[in-house]
Amino acid sequence: MLTVRLGIFTASLAAATMIAGSAGADEPGFEDWLDGFRAEAAAAGIPSDIVTAAFDGVVLNQRVFELNDNQPEFSRSIWDYIDAAVSDRRIAEGRARIAENAALLERIETEYGVDKEIIAAIWGLESSYGKAMGDYDVIGALATLGWKGRRTGYGREQLIGALKILQHGYADRAQLRGSWAGAMGQTQFIPTTYLSYAIDHGGDGKRNIWSDLDDVFASTANYLAVSRFRAGAPWGVEVALPDGFDFALADADVRKALAEWVGVGVHGSRVDLVSEIDPNQRGRIFLPAGARGPAFLVFENFEAILKYNRSTAYALAVGLLSDRLAGRDETLVAEWPRADRALSLSERMAMQQALKDKGFDPGPVDGVIGAGTRRALKAWQKAEGLPADGYASLDTLTRLTP
């Protein structure tokens, strides 16, 4: 049954890929869509000459569709992602770059209340400390996303944002290069984030997140500060769970004071929680690899990092890398279940469809294992008498589709 289901979803995925670059009978082609988008841009107050110049030479980018369905935060196993994100090379380079920019980073830390190691960790993950900012044409990438696919709303909103950046002269057309999803600069701001949070910290009249580290660090810190990051407070800590722990409590909506978690048997893997962390600080249990992997108690600073990037794998990588940059040897005590492997897009879609068929609604069958899918998976696991950890593994998929 599993083979049949995966065959169906693989065929469906292949068909979707084939039509992603062409319009249906009642849909405009890409060039026609660009022409039609001019009215939307005009309604947003963007002059026609700005739009004409921005769209000159823009072409559909098929690669954007492929990457949209295979983001590394979601398509790789969490341990592979963390291994690459928190590599010895990235740690060593990060410590060197912090030392090179110590005065500036310490000033930014004081002004915005965001730890310099967190800023540096984001800098390292987003662009390898400014060396790899992406070479996609942002206008073309966002137009591709806006035209067709599962993120058309995002693409249109960010395309308007990119056009406003040009309209206000914050950047020129040649600077608008970045990731396939339209993120730009050394810490990868999407256009609307740039418009809302980028800072001219250097005082030269520009918000230059491409080459001015004053602006790069201040803009990143400003975004985190607005997201309620608190300097000196932990993002999270590895913990050990007691025997018989109710995995339904490992939920984004279940937050308790640290003292309450200690009261139900949760304890630090390396540290004494009560003596080293404010017992009144509220947090939640996070199981990135389910019941068989490491467990973390994560706090408000973790949630602030999530506002920067909604991937929990990303937020965990930032936290772990920042610890290492600060000189804390936070090697994990618990082992990752490395015998598992990440599910393919077709397998993730098959899991979502199986949950839906069994009456556990995961939301869209899109292959994205988000909050809706995890809630549905937990509900099914609980009904089956399994640990309700919401972990989307191959074993779980096999159980779902016997």
C-alpha cells in the first residue's frame, strides 16, 4: 500500500513540476501575469516607470519552483542540517569574525539588547559571514513565486516590497540579488522585513545590508529586539525527560515556568536548571527528532529567533551555533536517531493525505510538515497508543499506510 501511495504522489508531483512552468487554459502565462501585476503595483502607489525598469529582462525561473519544494530546513534530516550549520569550520570562522568586529558588535549588543553571538550566528548561517548572499535576481524570483504555486501570496507581497525598495531609492536594481525566495543582504532580509526593520546605523543615509556591517548588525539586532529578544537570557537548554513523560506536553502551545517543568521530572542534561536559569522563565519542550532524539527546553529567545525564520531547525541551529561562538562546549548528550532518514516530498505528501483520509486534518497536502501536520500526527499517534511526539518519520509513514 505504501508503494502504491508513493507512486501516486510521485506521479502527481512530476505532473505538478511539468505544469509549474506553463499556464493552464484559464490562467495567464508568465509574461501576461507580469503585465497584469502592474495594476497591483499601481494600486500600491508604485510609479509605472519603476515597474517597467524593474521588470525589464525578468524571466520565469524554474529552479525557484524546485527549491520552494525542497527547502533544506524541511527536506533534510535535522541532524544533517545541524551538522552542517554548526560545523567546526563555521564555529572557527565565526569566532574570528566576532574578534575582528568586537567593538562594533559590543556596541550593537548594548544598544539593542541582543547578544553578539546570536547576531554572528545568524550572519554565519545566512551568508557564511557575508561571503554567500545569493545570486538570484530577486525581482524574477519573487515574480516566479507570485505567478504560480503554493506561495503566490508571499511572492506578490514581497514583489511589491522589492518594488518599494527601488521606488524609495534604498537600493538600485543591480543590488536586488539574493536567495531564490527573495532574501537579500548579509543576514538575508526579505523585502517587507527590510522595509520595516533595516537600520541606517552607520549614518550615511542608506540602509545598506549588503556591504555596511554597521547596518547589517544593527538591522539584524533591531529585528530581534522588536521580536522581544532579551540579552543574557538563554534561548534554550538540552534536557532529559522523565520515564513516562506525556509527549503531548511537548507542544508549542504548552508553556510552563521552568520550576513547573522541574516539578514534573524534567532536568538539565548538562546543567542544574534551577540554579543556573531563572526558575520563573517560561518555556516549552521541543523534540526536533521526536521521542528518540534530544529534548530541549526552549524559552522566549527561541521564539524571537523563530520570527526571523519560521523553521524550528533554523532556530535550533542559531541557538547551538551561538553557544559555540560564545565558547560554551554544548555538545549534545542525547544521540540523534541517525538510522532514520528524511522523508521525500512525495512521502511527506503521502503522510498528509493518509492523515486526512483517517480523519486527522493536517491542512494542505503540500509536503510541508508544519504545525497543522504535527497536530494531526500527534492526534493520530495518541489514538493509536503511540508516543504522541508529532515526529514525521519513515516508520510513522509506514504505520499510517500499511
